[in-house]
Amino acid sequence: MWMYEKKLQYPVNIKNPDPALAKVIISQLGGPDGELGASLRYLNQRYSAPSREVQAMLTDIGTEELAHMEMISAILYQLTRGLSMKEIKESGFDTYFVDHTTGIYPVAASGVPFSADYFQSKGDPITDLNEDMAAEQKARTTYDNILRLTDDPDVRDPIKFLREREIVHYQRFGECLRIVTDMLDSKNFYAFNPAFDKK
Amino acid sequence: MPVLNDKQKLMRRIQQSCFALAEANLYLDSHPTCKMGLEYFRKHKAEKEELEKEYNEKYGPLTAVQSEGTKKWEWVAKPFPWERGEN
């Protein structure tokens, strides 16, 4: 089970609203490499993990991703405060506004709504952990691209924190993959699925 | 950097100590017998508990179960952290 804590993992305090920037950053909420997909990926995959260490890692990183989803949502919320209709129209935020006003809804920057197609739970820990490592790198690239798109230090600071977390998670999933392969026959790691086939 | 009030300063210390704990937690998941890691975790755990106790007494609950009000449900008396200046 989970318990909510009334605090952000890392502070988000943005002085200047910027709806055009919100329309880009929203991809890290509901886009293909966003925090919602990350969280659902790990929290669904953990049941077929073959060791306690990997079960713990998927649970704990999946939980941290929920906190990242909250940080991204706080960024979006603060970037879209107190907008005039003129600002909404001129920034291009009108295409989001028409369906959601300034409510937070998980879509990609392109406007495509969030989909479970963005992740897999394959029931094979080697397959899943390779996906997880790739997913962390893809999210890191997206954060790099967001950093190329804004000079606002109030936005860059929490985005840089989130970018760093992708790198740490990549490292930890790499260790998990090592733990899983250490349990297997090094002559052929792929001879069978350790979560399904009985040895 | 904006000037922080006392409540925000205490929140920063809680966030720092929770971050140290979260980092140690993930590290220990894959290195469960590392003595230095375990020691680091225990040190920050004690620090976090102390800081959260101080926060609860001065500024209200961080989790719903920490609410202790007899006249008013404290959980709804304080802002949520996505508001600017409240995290």
C-alpha cells in the first residue's frame, strides 16, 4: 500500500507563468517516456521479478516516479496560473485549453493522450530490465531537450534534478540486471525465462 | 535564490534528509549487506524523524495520520505542496 506525504521530493517554485513551455513539459507527464509511464512500468513489472532485491528496486523506483509525476504536475500547474485569454491564444496553449482548461491531464507534447502502449510488462526479468534501462535513458534525453528549450532558472532547477534521477535509476537497474544474470547459467542467459520456466 | 521563511527552511532540511534516505534506499536494494550504506541510512533516518517531529509540532501534519486535532481536521487546514511557496 501507499501513503501520501504532503511535500514535493524537490522544490518547485516558478515566478513567471509560461503556457507555451507547459505545453512542452507536459510530455514528461503523459508522453512516451514520461513519469506516469515510468511509474506504471515498474510497479506492474515487479511481480515477476525473480529476486527480493529486484522486487524492492522496482517497488522503490516505481514509487519515486509517482513523486516525479507530482513534481512535473506542480511545474505545469505553476506555469499555467492566472493566464489571460490573450496569453492563452497567443502562446498556442488554446489547443490544450479547449479540452482541459488549466486542469492537469496526461498527454504528450503532441497532444496524444497517455497510453499503456508506452510500456511493457513482459514477464521476463531480463527483457523487462533492459526496457527499464532504455526507458531511463530516453527520459534523460527528453529532459536534456527540455533544458535546451528554456532559460528560466525556476524551471531548469527542478528539471535538472529529475534528469539526474534518470541517471541514478539507470545505474540501479543495471545492477539489477547483473543480479538476475548472476543467478543464471553464464553460457546462455536466454536459455529460459527465470520468471516462468522451471529449471 | 528567493529568501526562505522559517517553515520553508525546515522543509528544505526535511527534503534533504529524505533525499539522502531515498538514495541510500535504492543503493541498499542492490547492496543489502554494505555496512557503510546501512550506517548512512540509519544516521539520516534519525535526523529525518527529528525534523519531521519539529515540523508537525510547528506547522501541522505531513501525512493524514499525523493529524491530531480535536476541533478541526488538520489535514485540510494546510495547503498542498504544488502551490508556489508551499514546498
